[in-house]
Amino acid sequence: MAEIRAEEPASTISKTFLIKPKLKSKPRSLPQTPESKYWSSFKSTKIPNLVSSISSLSFSPSPPHLFAAAYSASVSLFSPLSLSDGDVSPSSTISSFSDVVSSISFRNDGLLLATSDLSGLVQVFDVKTRTPLRRLRSHTRPVRFVKYPVLDKLHLLSGGDDAVVKFWDVAGESVVLDLMGHKDYVRCSDCSPVSPDLFVTGSYDHTVKVWDVRVENSRSVLEVNHGKPVEDVIYLPSGGLIATAGGNSVKIWDLIGGGRMVYSMESHNKTVTSICVGRVRKENDGAESMEDRILSVGLDGYMKVFDFGNMKVTHSMRFLAPLMSVSFSPDCRTRVIGTSNGIIFAGRRKGKENVESGRVGNVLGFESISESERRVLKPTYFRYFHRGQSEKPTEGDYLVMRNKKIKLAEHDKLLKKFRHKDALVSVLSRKNRENVVAVMEELVARKKLLKCVSNLDSDELGLLLTFLSKNATMPRYSSLLMGLTKKVIEMRVEDIRNSDALKGHIRNLKRSIEEELRIQHSLQEIQALGTSRASSVNLFSGLGNLHLPSLQTSLTPAALLTSASLILMFGNKSRMAFVNFF
Amino acid sequence: MMRGGRSLVSSPPAFSNDAKKLLVCTSNTVSVFSTVTGLLITSLEGHTALVTSVIVVPPSNPAAKVLCYCWTASLDGTIRYWDFSLPELMKTIDIRMPIFSMVIPSFLDVPAEENGKHQDLFAYVSIEDTKETQERTKASRRQIRKCNLSKSRLVGRLILGETRKPEVLTVSPSGKFFGIRNKCKLHIWKVLDQGSERAAVRKITLHHTKKITVIAFHPTQRIIAAGDVTGRILTWRGFGNRAFAASNGVADQKLINVQEDKPGVRDNDDADSCSTWHWHSAEVNVLSFSSDGSYLYSGGKEGVLVVWQLDTGKKKFLPRIGSPLLYFIDSPDPTLSSISCADNQIHLLKMPSMGILKTISGIKAPCFYPDIYEGLGNGIAFDQTAGIVAVRTENYCIQFYSLFDDRGVSEVQVCERNHQPGDDVTVIVTSVALSIDGSLMSTSEVKLAEEGIGGLVCLKFWDAGSQNKEFSLSTIVYEPHRDAGISAVKFHPSGNMVVSSSFGGDFKVWKCNHDVIQNDQMRQNFSWTCHSVGSYKKKPMTAAAFSADGSVLAVAAETLITLWNPYKNVLLAVLGETLTPIVNLSFVGKSDNLVAASCGSNPQLSVWNMSKLSVSWSYKLHIEAVASAVDLSSFAALVLLPESSKKTTFKGMDGVILLFNATDPVPTVIWSVRKAKGGALCFVQVNPSSVEEISIDGKAPEVLLAYMNGDHEYVLFDPYCKDAREVSVSQKEGLAAHDHKGQAGQYGYASIYGELPEFDRKRPEAPWVPSFPSDRPWETIFSGSSHNLPPLTKLCSAFLESLLEKRTAAAE
């Protein structure tokens, strides 16, 4: 409420009321949570025109966290820093592949990049020079994934359509272990973040197997059944949980608990193609901390953010293409999503350049607390008398509040002085339509609106007509504005005839009303289909046909408005009804 | 028996000598308020009609300042002398003629008692001579007479003047002059030295071209100011130099001759000069000189107090008081004065700065709207548990008024607008409803369209904080029923549901979702959403009511009553039908009876039995209000008497309150009341704290009936106590005496039980027949859903019969 009470006994009984627009109804959905605000704060950049489906995306673990995208028979490296400047061209491209690149993986120091392609070849490149250092040839069928272990610089993991998972010694270009066990194409794997020996692989035989290279007989340690062909599997940061994606669902499994399913998230409508771990900044009791989330993308074009602590989907975002791959940078500032039609949606967030991760942030936070405290002021100090107006009160001070100043907009001030026309013109030139409608309603309450209209000069009338032509057909305001439009044209028909500019406004008005009529017609037809009230629509469209030609020929806009407003009144209701109906 | 809600502004108030008390005429009592707290201290009771003047005896020496004596005059023809500190009646002078106004000019000149020689105290009164009705026309019966207060009689045969209307006397602060206005003229009398009581007083007349509304005398000089209906303020200086000087026998030839020296004075009037100020746009109601004579206060209909500097004519304002001003009274304390406003508020002003210190708040008068907006209801809602009534006021507020304490509790601004008296009505608060516990309120307002543009109906929901009664807005619904007006808003007994019915043919049930927000202080957050919509044959819904347990919702669809399950929105039954649209529905307590009142050409009060779904009995009565207590099986109805019986039997009483037992068509008690039009009724539960004041014979009533008349005066009484009935009857006489007509004291209602049989005899003739297969049954027999229809054989005969009847009627 705008009721503002002075601290002292009021000298007048009346109060100052501001002219405020009508309240809008609140949306039924929940207001934006801090988390969805966080996810929306990634400023989206589109990297278009890559040849085909983005099969894999990967971030370099070392700053400045370059990311590599595999598409068709090439791999491009992008710099996130140049993204924020709006530069979407790749910083470098490797295109010496004979077939489609299926997967890429950075070594944990970010110096080497492993790639796999559908010819069955696994290659290791130097990121800086882009020269292939090693070629690992052993797979007989297309290779689907290659992975550097998180804590190991010497080995590689790869697998493919021959259902064999191979553990390589990179330096010697030799296979250390052939891990048999999958009965169908192996599609994905991830290496444990806590142990150099453990990794998981997922296959189209619906199973996810956990392997340990220390086990003698090359048999899987643990096996879980996802129930659908597995598209992607990741370790969650603790190392004890894994998440698998397959079909429409993302499932979370407890490995330490013997492969028990913890939760199944089924909010995608089509196959989930890729998942990765994302981080979100949380504020709990003032302390800032990072929490982990699962980002999943699917062919339905949605990216979902899943909080696996609370087992809730906390955010969801729609893209206009099937999504193939997702990745989230270790510094929590970039997330990239690849689509099936060669577009990368890269999102970058503003922030301190040196924030590495949550743990580093905590250290910084600690530093900010230990700021040196200033000495307490006492009335005996000289400095005490030199305090300025900006001095904050101390705890024991008695506060004398100044009366809150009521901030009046220009139209409020003019209305207070009963300069009604000036107020209307002032608010019309401000372009805030809610305020304009509020001022008009106030003028109606003072029974002065029509007098104002009759006093407007030609420029101001043009302003009013512009406003009306833009807004008269909005359902929210049309009950007031249609009537007003009619009255304005009736009252000022002479002025409009004499001015070409005003005639132009009237043409715009006519156009917007015709547009609205067209919408109403189509809505009516749809509604009639739904409710089998064909007769009323026929009657209605007959009415429209009757009037529309006459509009085009006649020069008297008032007649146009009369018929149009009649139809509109009817139409608005039906539009509401239409919305309700569905 | 409690009464209250009386007008505080019927006559000018008066300050006590120490300025700590304010004496306010409140109908036939004088209420003494503290100026520090604004609360009632005591009241002087004794007059039997409206008190018109109260005059505090000024102190003759500084030591006498603490003395608290006052004179009061009343329409009952008595002048009384009080000690208002005790309070105690000291003396009564009966002059047997209603007194409209009284002044006592000569307090200052009265020598004190110690002088040895006691001199008589004279008052001048404006009276109506009721005795000599035959030989004189009514016009000249209003007289200005002199009254010897010391000897308790009028000074015989001395008539100073006669006027057409009862006029208010104004006395100069010096006590030398007093005057009245008479259309376009001013009459001024000079008070002569004490001497004999028959000494003739001299009169002069000043003329003006417009009707004069108010006059004021300068405290020291011979200056008189008058305001007229056009808003001009005229100031005559040096009035009466000729006539009053000549009274001393010294004829001053020079003054008579030199007429050119009198600028602005008309018609050779006896004044030196006349100047005019014009600021007010409408008539001036308030004129008063400051005590030192250098300022003039004026005010009028526009609600602005203007301070004029007398020498220069410079103005200062106290703007936006929001109501027409009626009186401005200076107190002996120079820093305090009071203004009385037409909305029944007295504001105490801190003087040089004119800030409002305190407000003595009476119940605000009902607001009257043009006839187009009739049928909006009276805008009165009761909080039964706390004994608080909510009335809508002219300045778009809802005023909460405590019935037990007889003072305003708070005010809630419903529309964010300031009211300016004299404005066109553009926004109307149409209805107000309170939940049973009084913590929730719902209001509806209509913004009127300007030539068909921009009309808006608004439904608002309010909730009160837990401790204080400050209501805050929780939900606004714009156009709840499209553009149709709201006919009724009612709360569910549990408080979390509201039904609003509209003339547009539907009703909506609103549901409250409240969630507790736990920030610094616990705060409940209410939000209301539409739960269901219902309509019946597109008929306008005119009234609605929830049953006491909340399981049934009754909505009147013009002449039919539809019963709904409010939770599931299922039509349970249709009760038909009355002759004219129903305007009021009410369930009788916990019993299974429903009272419906319809008005119009064929008014009706009908009681429907919910178990049988039929009329149990009905009367042809014009019902203004119906009230039923929560846990009783009886209800009270306020009945407007038809024009014919008003004159003969009830002598100005235009309404009766009937108390019924729902099962019995014979009323258990009948009271007769005045000004029933626009009145309201409610059963108020008694809370223990206020029991002592109300209890009669040491027995506390459990429930009281509150009746509020069309002027918002109210009375609380126990409808079941036998003794209370006696009390209330005698008090009704008092209520009757509120009327300003001023007839002598015999209101013929003391013999209420004598008249009752006649009243009852008339009634049962028509209405005893249970329900009515009315003259056109073919309209009713097919109403209702198809599976509820009686068998065809039964229907057929009835239908054919009705046709036959019609034809015979046509044949005749």
C-alpha cells in the first residue's frame, strides 16, 4: 500500500496516494529460484556452422580451460575467453582424420588430447602443436570412446563396436589389457576421480560394468543393469556414486553399496544423450559453497539440472534442436552444449578470472574476513568531530528517523496540481503502458479523461493515437482502450482529417484492429471445431465479412471502430474462453 | 442497555476553563471528553431531548479556574445548571418551550457574590412559542426572548425579535453584543447595563445581498464578520456607532451626515466600512476571531480551515480535512482549539502550527448516493465476538467502531483516494463483510464509468494482524464477475471461504490459501483464489448465505433459492419461489431454517425449512435487515412499516424489530423504532470484560441485540431478559426523543403492549397460507432438474388445471 504515515501526528488527515498501475496476477509457477537465476546467468553464445552433429565436447583441466569439440572428421579447440568477447571462431582445428571423430579426452595436465574415430584408430595429439604423437591401432571396429584416467598420465581407455574395452600403455602404443564382458557395443566410460585403477563402462547391452585393472582375470568387479541401452556414464565427484544415462532416464547408483540404484530421474521425454557434472554456487547462512549437480541433455532439446543431494530437478532449459553432448568447465564459468545440427551453445558467466573452484573460493573468502578493524571512535578523539554525513550510527546511538520522502513521478505531480492534460501527455511520452492506463483510469475517476482528449493539440493527439494503435487490442486493456479509441475518433474526426500524420496513425490503428480480427476469427473457428458451435461462428464470420470491406473503402474511422470494438469485445471473451478451454 | 453512536456535532462544543475538558452535546446528554487522551470522562444526563447549547461559566477570578459549572439548554424546554466535574445537576429552569439556542452575554459584567449585591443573570434564548398556536402563523412563532436565570423565568412579554426559522444566537466575546442572521440581514442587539430586566435592548440591522450563513464578533473592537452562501466573508467595522451611541442620548450629527465615508456599506447601514474577502468556493460555515482579535478563522464545505490576518488579508491554510467544517472553538488555553467536522469527528488542534493532536471520533454518518446506485445494501458489517461494527464512510474508508466503548477503533482506507467534500461520486464502496472472528474482511467497490469508459468492479480481501486490528490488503480481484456488479459477499463460518454473488448471473466461491512466512516476525500470508463458479439459469444472483456449519451455501437466484455444496460445487436443491427478488438470505443459527427477505412491490419475509425444503411460514413485510445469532434458533427482523400505518398507529416510528422463534410465526417480542430505513441488526456476543456495564440485576446476558438506525445511532439490549424489555421500552422513548422535531414529551409508545394485538391481527390474514401455488403455477411446476420432476400424471393435472384457471379468468 502506498500509505505513508509521518512519524509525528499528521497535520492533515488525507494522505498522498500515488497513481499506480493495476496489479498483475502472479504467475502460477514458482518464482525464479536462486538456482535457476544462477543457471540463467550463463550468457549464451551460439557457435554455428560446424558441419554435423557435435559428438563430443571436452574441457581442458588446466587454465584457461580450452574446450575441444569433435564434429564430423575434425576437432576444434575453442577459447572460452574469446567467447566472452563474442568471437566464435575456433582457436585451432585438427582435421587430419580419416573418419568421423567419436570421442575426445584431455589428459589431466591439459597438454595432450586423445581422440578416437570410427575407423578404429585412437590418436594422441599435442594440444599446442596439433601433431599426432601416438597412433593406437588395435580396434577392429569403430571406436566409440577414449578416456584419460583422472589420476594417471600414462594410460588410456578406449572401447567401441567390437565390444572390447582396451587399456593402453600410451608411450609404448601397446594394449595392456583387453577387457571382455560386454555383449554389445560399448558406448561410454568414465574413470574414477579417486582411484587410478577403477573405471566404468556402459554398453548397449543395458549393463554398466565396473572394472579394476588390478584384478587378475580381466573380469568386471561389479555390474548394474540400466534397463535401456546406456548412452553415457559418469562418476560423481565422491567416487562412490555413478550416474548412467540411457533411454529417457538418468539413474544414480551406489557402487560402495554393491550397485544399488539410488534414484531414477525420468524428466526427459526422449533419449538422454549425454550427462556431466556441473557446479552451482550456494549461499547457506551467508557462507558460500559449491554444490554439485548433474547436467543432462537429451534429444528432446532440454537441458536439465538435477540436484542429486535432494533428488530434484532444479532447473530446465530448452534449446531448439536435439542435443548430443554437454560439458561444464572446471572453473564453473562455461558450459557448452552440442546439438545434432552442428551448433554449439556455449554459455559463459561473468566472474572473477582467478576463481578456480569452490575450494579455492573458500580460501579467498577467508581472506576477506580478516580485514583490519578500525579503531573505535570516542568523543575524546579529534577524529570524532570530523565525521561526515555518511558516518554510520553505532550501536548505542539514538536514531531520529527522517520522514520518508515520497517519490512522485512527473504525472503524479501534475495530477496533484490538477493539470490533467499535461499529466496525460507526460505519461504518454514515457512509454510505460501500464502507467498510461493507470493515469487514464485516474482521469476517469475524476471524470476528466474526455475533456483532456478534447484539449490535446495535434502532436499530443498523435502521441495518444500511437499509444492506442499499439495497445488498444491488448486483451488486458481493451475494455478501456477500445471505448476510448472510439470516443477519441468521434471527438477529433475533424483534426484527423486535416492532418496527414494523424491519418497515418489511424491507418496503423486500422491495421492492428484488422490483425486482431483475423486472430479472433481463427480462434473462433478453432473453438467452433472444439465445441461444435459452428452456427455461431458462421454468424460471426458473416458479420466480419460484412464489415471488413466497408472498412477498407470508408474514410470514416468511427464506423470502423464501432464495428471493430463490438467484435473485439466479443472476441476478447472468446479468446479468454479459448485459453481456458485448453 | 447501552446506546451510542450519537452525533457529536449537532451543536458547538465548549471547552472547560482549564482547557482539559471538552463538553460535547450528544443528543440528550452532554459528554465530557478529556482533551489530553480524547476519551470520554463522564456525561451529564438529565435532558429528555436534544441539547442545543452548552455554556461553561467563565471564571470571575483566576482562583475560580478550577470550578466546573455550565449551563445547558435543550429542546425539552429546560435550562439546566451543572457541576460537570462530579457530575451533578444543580438547578433546572423550565420555560416549557423548546430552546434552539441560548447565549449568556453578561457573565463578565456580573459582579461577584462578595460584592454583597446580587445581580440577576440574564440569558437570551431562541425559542419556539408552542402555546399560542391559534392566533399566530407558524412563521412568527420562533422568537428571541430574554430569560432571567437567577429567578428562573422568562422576562415576560419581552420579545426581541421574531424569525421564520429557529436561528442560532451568536454573542460577542466581550459580552456587549449578540446577533442573529436572518436571510440577507444581520440583527445585532446591544446588551444594556444590568439594571432592570425589562430594560429595552437596542437593535441595528446590517444588509447584504446574499443569504448570510454565519456571523462572528471581534473580541475587542466593533467589528463583525459574516459569511454568506457564495463563500464571501464580509467584515463590517465600527457597526452601530450611530444607534448605540445615540442610546446614550448624545446624537452624533456628523456620522449621520457623512455617508460617503462608508465604503461598501449598503442601505445607509450603521457601520463605518464593509470589506469583502472571497476565497471559499461554497458557503462559509465557520467564522471565528482569534482571542487577540488579529486573525479570523473561516471554513466551509470544502474542508479547509483558512486563517486570515485581519489587517492585511493574508491567508494561511489547514488543507484537506476531508469533510465539511461545522464549528471552530477556541479554548482558554491559547495553544489548543477544536474543529468539528460533518463526518462526526472533532479534531483538537495544536494552535499556532495547526497540527492535529487528537481526534474524538464518533461513528461516521451513512453516505448517500444518487438513486441509480440504490440496492447496494447499507454497507454495515458486524464483528459479533468483539462487538465491533464496520461501516463504510464517505471518504472510501471502512470505519471500525466499538459498540461497547462507543468510539472509533480504526479506519481502513479501501480505495486509494482522498475524498473531497463536494466531489462527484466516482467510486463507491458497495459492500463489506467480516468473518466471524473478525480477522478477515472483504470489500467490494465500483468505479463508475465516464460516459461508458473505464468502469471497474473490484473485490478486495483484507486480513488483520494477530494483535492489532490493522487490516492489510491481501488480494485484489479486478472484475470478479466480468463487468457485473456484486450483490453480496459472505464469509464461510470457518473463515477460509468467501462467496460473492453478482447481478451478472453467477456466484464465485473464493478460497484462502495461507502460508506462514517466517522472517523477522511471524506473519501469515493470505492469498485468495477462485475455487468454483456456479450459476442457475443465468439468473441474477441477488443474495447469498452459508449455513452455520458451512456445509450448505444458499444463493438466491432472483426469486428462487438455490442450495449448493460449497466444497464440491454441487447443486443440492432449488427452493421456489417468491414473488419479488430476494435481497437478503440468512440461516437461523444452528437450526435448519433459512430466512429469505424480498423487497419491491410485493415484499415478503419467508422462513424455509431445510429438512422439508418448503416454506414453513411467511409474512408480507418490508424487511430492512435480518439478524440471527450463531447458536440460537431465533432471529430478529427489522421491518419498515408501510406508509399508511406509520401515521396512525406509530407516531413517527417508521419501523419495528420483531424477534421470532424460527419455528413459530408469532413474534416473541416487538420493539418499535425510528429511522429504520437503512438500519441494521445484529446479535452481539458478550465478552466477560464488558459484562459489568451491561448486566441488569446482576445477571449478565449472554447475547445482546444491536440495532443501528439509519443515522448510525445504535442501541444494545438483551432481547430475552424480561426486565431489559421494560428498560428498552422506556429507552425507546428516549430514542424517539432524538428526533429534532421537538414536540412535547409524550411519545405514545409507552403502551407498546396495548398496540400489539392490533398489529398482529392485521398480519395473519394474508400470509398464513404455507407457500403459494401462485396464480401462474405453470411457471413453477416445471422448474428444477428433470429427475426431480413429479410423475407425469401429477404434473399433467396441475398443468391442465392451471390452463383452465387461466381460461376462466380470461372469460371473465
